[in-house]
Amino acid sequence: MLAVADTGPEIVVDDGAELTARIVEHRPGVAAGLAGVTEETTTGVARLRAMERAGALGFPIVAVNEANTKHFFDNRYGTGQSTLDGIIRATNILVAGKTFVVCGYGWCGRGLADRARGHGAHVIVVEVDALAALQAVMDGFRVAPIAEAAKQGDIFVTATGNKHVLRGEHFEVMKDGAVLANTGHFDVEVDIPALRDLSVSSMRARQHVERFDMADGRGLYLLAEGRLVNLAAAEGHPASVMDMSFANQALSAEYVAQNHSNLEARVYTVPKEIDDEIARLKLESMAFAIDELTDEQRRYMDTWDEGT
């Protein structure tokens, strides 16, 4: 919890809505005194929207993850790079030539699919959303149901925010040596209890790698106990992409502190002026410059009769 000032409003800076949910469930007195919450992750925003629909929110939320300067960069480039980093550090596997299955084609999944392809992998995307799947197809990836991909994949990574994406019927048909990893928010995307039930034995193959031996002699390798492989087996995102995420958190917390009395108890997006300012500052810090519209161009964009 962040106290904006010694006598100022109290604001929760959260990740995954875990602290917010526990405060609402177990500390109603604390919840009643909150000015608001800023939330970092895709999963957390989804949970907070569910709380809003259930009427469980008593304070405003700013969905930091929805800022363009957050999900376009942290989720896409940060998760994409750090997840591959975690897999390679844990296994020393050669990604080139492997069939790499990405479950979920949100911004995290997109970044991961791009980077796996850049390493020379044959990428299959698994999705339940037709629009996301269509985007994956147009981006040049093969799209298939998990039941089909499970038979072909060498490396599987979940990035959905949902549970039991990889489960018993999939483990039963996977190749010997298949690698299972998660880069979603919680350790439930791979059904680990089912994996243990199907195996006849297990052993620690190396740090962050557990081998599960199946009755037919196949071995499946689970990375980082099914937790976020980019954090457990690597170092997470580079600071040069996280700076924008944390700038969004800080400026959104300031926005809540200054405006909470006028905000309803619902989920808000980050104000555009904050998003735009962070993008401007990031470009400036990288020594890049952009153009500005001329007065003539502004007038043209503000009218409807010229050019028709």
C-alpha cells in the first residue's frame, strides 16, 4: 500500500489484484479508507472488472495495464524477451527448429510468439478468441486447437491468465522431452496435480526443471514449478521497458490522489494525457525526435469539407 503523503489519501499499487482482493475480503475497514487502486497486470484488471460487475468495489481503480505505454511494451517486448530468457537459462535448449506452442495471443503471447520465431522456432498459437486467432494467422503463425498442438509441440508456454490450459489429456499425448512453462500470472495454467497423478515418478533434472516420468517411458519437463518462468528462472523484464510501466503506476497514483473524490467506484483507463506524456518522455530519453503538425495540417484534420 502506498501512502501518497503522510496525511494524504491511501492508494494501493497492485499486481494481479491480489492485495486488493484480500483487503476487500478480509479488511473492510481498510477498504473503506482507500482512495483507490492502480493495477499493473492483465489478469489483475480482469479480476477487478469482475469485482466491479459483482458490486464489490468501493473505490476507483486505474487499469495501468490498459495504458498503451504499458501493454504495447512491457507485455509485448518485456514478456516476450524475458520468457525466452527464462526457458533458455533453465534448459539450455536450442529453440531453433523446435515446435513452439504459445497458448494465448494477447500482448504477452504476441511478444513471445514473435521472439520464438526470431529464434528459428516453428510457432503454433492456441486461442479461444476468434479475433485474436485471426490476428495470429495474419501475423504469419499457425493456429490450432490445443488437442492438436499437444501432439506436435516441443516447447509449450501458457500466457492466458486462465487455469488448466495444459491438462491431463494433453500430457497423455505429448512428445517425450516436451518442455512445459507458464508466463501467465498464476501457477494454475499448467494442471500440475494432473501431471503428478499421471506420472510414475519425478525428479529434479536441474535447477528450475522437474522431470515427470510417464508409465510409457516418456518424460515431460516442467519449468519453475509452473510459476512465471521469466521471473523464477530469469530476471524479469529489463529496466528499459519497465520504466514506462512504473511511470504509469506513479502518475496514475498521483491522478487518483488528486481526483479520487470525483471518481466513481469503477475501473478507469489511464488518462490519455498521462499515456502521451510517458511516450514523449521515453522517446526523449532515447534521443529520438518526432514531427509536429503544422497549423494548416491541424485545420485540415479538424474539418470535413476539404478534400472531398
